[in-house]
Amino acid sequence: MRITDGPVRVLVVEDEESYREALLTGLTKEGYAVELAADGIEGLRAFGADPPDIVLLDVLLPGMNGTEVCRRMREMAPVPVIMVSALDSEVDVVLGLEIGAADYVTKPYHLRELTARIQAVLRRVAPAFPTVSLPSPDPLKSQPDVIEAGPVRIDFARREVTATGRRVHLSRREFDLLALLLSPPNQVRTREELIDRLWSGRDLADTRTLDTHVRRLRVKLEEDPADPRFLVTVRGVGFRFDADGRGMADEPGLATGPGEAGEDRILA
């Protein structure tokens, strides 16, 4: 349990210098206190000398691999560990979680996504962290009975949804996800916020469950689920329901020119 009031302390254990420096710069700008370690042994020494609030731990480390480092850290102190790796197979993810990792992030990643994951993990293990913003009041509690946006009409009292006039059958979770995205329409909802509200931050090692629900909604609501016009992705941030049906062409983060996409991307 964290008891100090200073900035959240992050121990980054990463053998690639370019990643270490990028994380040091990015996380420091976000207000974190960052300590760096270039390999597992160095990371364990730093961890043992003064346990941080959270660890970002690369899996493929020289000498001692990240899974063994994670196991030893978990034996030393109950500090949450986020595993970071280019390995993204289900076996690798499950292994990381089974040894005690709190989350698993695959390279390349965006800084905004990474900081959202850090905050979500810290919120789960220590809700009182002063640096972690608490969820805002539930917008659904002050919602009108019916909202119409684009081809979608949602009736909260009846929990009914229609798309272009046809009744759409949604699961409870799909309905709640759509309700959040329409409260109000055109507002970006971050992955962190959606996970916290719909799953209370539990049982989601990554965002694949959320992505699966979004895909299911697109199949049920969009004319072409492969080219969504309304339920669009805001790259590196989350999702938005575009009432005007402009699709993802205007979404931030998709441009590739200098100074546009990739400003918050960690070595994509």
C-alpha cells in the first residue's frame, strides 16, 4: 500500500536504451517519478532497495528474463507489475498473468495508452492514490429516456435499441457500452474509462475484451462493420460514437505527417 503523497514512482526495467529514454521523458512529463534499470538483476536491486509504486517490466531481458524477475518481485513486495513485450501470443499473456503481473502491454504502444493502463492498475490496487483521477459521476444517471444519434435510437427505460428503424438485440454489456458512448454522442471515451465503468477494472488483463464488444456492436449497428462510420476508434485513446457518420478519416492520431501521428507513440 502506498502511503506517501509525492508523485507515483515507476521503476522501468528495459534493456533497450531507446525505449528507456523514451519512457523516462514521456512519463516524467506526465508527472511520474521514473527510475531506470537496464536488466533484470539491476531491476531487482533497485526494487529491493526501495520498492516503487509500480513496475514496467520488459519480458525479453538479458541474463534473467522478465517472467522470473516478476516472480521474484512479487515475492518481495506486493507492488503491481505491468509486463511489456513484443510477444503478444495468448500463451505469453497468460503466463505473465499467472506469475502475478497486473497487466500485459505489447510493443509498440502509445504513451497515452500506457499511462491509462498505469492509472487503471493503480486504481485497482490503491484507490486512494492522489495522482490517480477518480471516475467522473455516472452520466447515465442523469440521462434522458431516449437518445437518437445517427441511425441509432436507444430507449433507456425499455433498454431497447433500434438501428435504421430495425430492432437490435444487444447483450447487457453491449447495451451498457453503447449507452456510455451515446452519453453524449461525439464525445471520446477512453479505454480506461470504459473498462473501469463496465468491468470495474477487474478481469481485463488487456483491452481485448473491450475490443471484442466494440466489434460486436459494429456488426449489429454499422452498414459495413469493416469500415465503421459511427462507432469509430480514436487511435491510442479509445472510442467515439460519431452522430454524423464521418467514419475514422478525421480521427486524431491517424495522420502520418511529422508532428501529427506518433507524437505520443513509443517507438512504433
